[in-house]
Amino acid sequence: MIRSELIQKISEENPHLIQRDVDRIVSTIFDEIIDAMSRGERVELRGFGAFSVKRRDARIGRNPRTGESVPVEEKHVPFFKTGKLLRDRLNDDA
């Protein structure tokens, strides 16, 4: 599902909301999650999962084409851990 499909589905399930308002709501939610993660905070959506930021140390990597050693800087990467409800629903359908 892509963002526009999510907005469309929410609009269909809530006919009292204008699609433009649903788009603004979805954008605000995503922006707040991104802002919190950029501040290093953890975002937890009960039953769904938790978003956090993990730090990867600097290291010496290797260029696969030339085999040359290349320094790789420290970086921060997003991490998602599924919630119990989501895990259970995925495994019950299997």
C-alpha cells in the first residue's frame, strides 16, 4: 500500500472527512514521526510497532568493484520493531 492508497481508504471509510483533510492528517502524522526520530526519540504505536534510530559505528569498508579499502563514516539508521499484535496477526494468517 502506498500513501495515496492509504489516504483513499481512510477517505472512503470516513465519508464525513474531505480527502484534502485526510491528506493533511496523514502528512502530519508522518511528519511528527520523522521529527521525533530526527531528535533521537523512539516512536511507539501500540499493537503496531516501534520506530527508533540505531547508530552504526564508523568502519573500514571495501569497494566491491576494486577491492580497495574505503572508510565508512558513522551513521544513524531507522529501525522498526513489530508489535505483538501485528506479529500475531501476521502469523495467524499463515
